[in-house]
Amino acid sequence: MRAPTLILQGATDRQVSPDQANALASAMRAAGNRRVVVHTFARMNHLMLEDPSGDPRGYASLPSRRLRRDMLGVLVDWLVRTL
């Protein structure tokens, strides 16, 4: 895949680890895609929600189900720069 790629990663994601996101980005770069960006967000889980533990068993009891503003800001900035 050579399309511009943005990987948004939660540091507490227990379903896809930050190491896996970085490995994906490295593989894409090795295959010739030089337009890969990875952003990892502290205390963000697989659902892109604030979650210090990232345990999927706790998803239902998270205090907020709002997407994080910092993550949305990175997404919007990347879209504006890339499209």
C-alpha cells in the first residue's frame, strides 16, 4: 500500500499494541510507502477513548464515551495536510 497512511494508536490498547502499530508502519515503509505517520496517545484504548488500563472488560464502565479531542485534532490536521 502506497497511499498516505495515518496510524492512530492508543498506548493502553490491549488489542493492537503500540509495538504492532510501529511494526505495521515499518513494514509499509520497507515496501516503499514513505508517507506513513504514527501517533501514539497516552491513556487511550482500542476504542480511541480515555482509559488508563485499556482492559476491554472495563469498556462498559468507562466514564466517557467521547473520542479524545487530541486524537481528533491530529486526525484533522493530517487530513488537511494530506488531502
